[in-house]
Amino acid sequence: MKTYKAIFFDWDGTAVMSRKAPAEEAVAAMKPLLEKGVKLAVISGTTYENIAGGAIERYFTEKELENLYLGLGRGAYNYAFKGGKPYVFSHCIPDKEVLEKIHRICFEIHMELKNRYGFNTDIVFSRPNYCKIDLMVENNRGDNLFMQENELELLKESLKAHGIDGGLQALIDLSHKKAADFGIKVAPTCDAKYLEVGISSKSDNADTIFTHLQEELPGLMPQDCSFWGDEYVGIEEGIFGSDSFMCTKITKDGDFFDVSDVPGERPHKVQVLGGSVQTFLDFLGKQAGEA
């Protein structure tokens, strides 16, 4: 098996089944790699408080933590550790004026969908650099916040029933149009249930941490890295899940793996393995040299 100098991975649905699930199995699989000096980078849309209960550092020694990175909040924060404590070494947080524009953009999207199509949405305004627009308000994911197997079809049927032509691409286009009205550019993504609109994405996390690692490991190449997720699947032609944003102009020559069993098209670089969290944890074990 090919061994990697750096492993980038999503958290919810890839390393753990849900953000409320126990993290012991994940951190146990991570620990020997960190001890060996392998760089691990969690790339997730969530916040620090939702990674291993908000205190992932308690599971590792100071030496191990020197090899751990967290890219969180759709590009918002990039964490490293010093003296056993997390610190933000790079961020992409909009100023108050831009954040207010993001909020207004999402409200405009919400109102147009409601007034023009009778399509109801909810908005989460509390994120530091983006808003989440719930496109499936009647569909509760519970603790499993990753994309569910039937959500794509449910959303497509709902959009069609409300007369929204163009499917999700129409929602992406609407996001760009409303942003242009406010004089800013956005990076909208969608995992079926949520349309997320902000100024950054997982691409920013992946690029920032990879570039930072190149400073620590001179000669590090994308080919030395693997990128793991459960939300690569195509929602529509040309529109893929949030983990696909880890594949950038900088990282595109790395190896990309999907542990989701959801059927559908993936970006051509992605190898579909299925098997959910256990597949990823087994991979970590093999990378650490376990039998």
C-alpha cells in the first residue's frame, strides 16, 4: 500500500458517524500516525467545538499535536498546535460589512424562493463566514449531519414540484446573482439539504494547510497526500459535494477517496471505496503499520 506524508480528511461521516458520536476510535487510529510524524489535517465545515467535543488536544501528547491541523468552518479557521494548545495560524473571516452582505444575500435568496415559487427554506445565520440555507426543512437529519442516501432524489422532486427549472444549478446561479447585486463574490456549495453561501470553502482550508505543510516538509508534493471524505457525490452534472472542494489547482495531483455508499457520479479523480467510517479507520491503521 502507498504510504502518505499527509492525510487530509473530513470529520462527520468520514472519521466519526456524527459529531456527537464518541471520538475514541478515530483518535486511537490517528495517534500512532501523529507519533510517527505523519501530518493529519481535519477539513470540515463545522467549528472547533464540534470536533471531538471541542477538546481534541486532550487525546494527544504535545509532540503528536505538532503534526495535527484543523481546517474548519468552510475556510474560516486553520488551526495548528503549540505547547499542546490550538491556535489559528490563518483565517478567512469577513469584516462586519461583508458578513452583513452575506446575510442579506441569503435572505434575498430565501424570499425569492418563497415569493416566486412557494418554496420554503430556513436560514442559519450564526456561522462566522457563511450562512446555511435549509432546502429541506421537513427532512431532519438528526445527529447524522452528513448527506443521506435519498436526499438527492427528494430535493430534485421538491424543486421540480415547485417549478424551479435548472435544479441546483439554478440555486447556485441565484446565489452568484444576488451576491453581484451586493458587490461581492461568493463560493456557494450544496450537499442537497443545505445551500451554503459564503466567501470561502474547504478549498481555502486545503490550500492553506497544504502550503503551510510545504514549509515544514520541504519537497512535499500533492502526490504525497491523500484526501478522504464522504460527500464527493455529484448532485447534478458539474456540481459535486463539499468534499470535492479539497481538490484544487494546488492539490489536484493528490489521491482522493470516498467512503460513502451513496450512488452517483464523482469527480474523475475520486476513488469510491464505500464502507463509511470503518473504511477510513482501517486505512489509518494500515498506514500506521498495523496488521
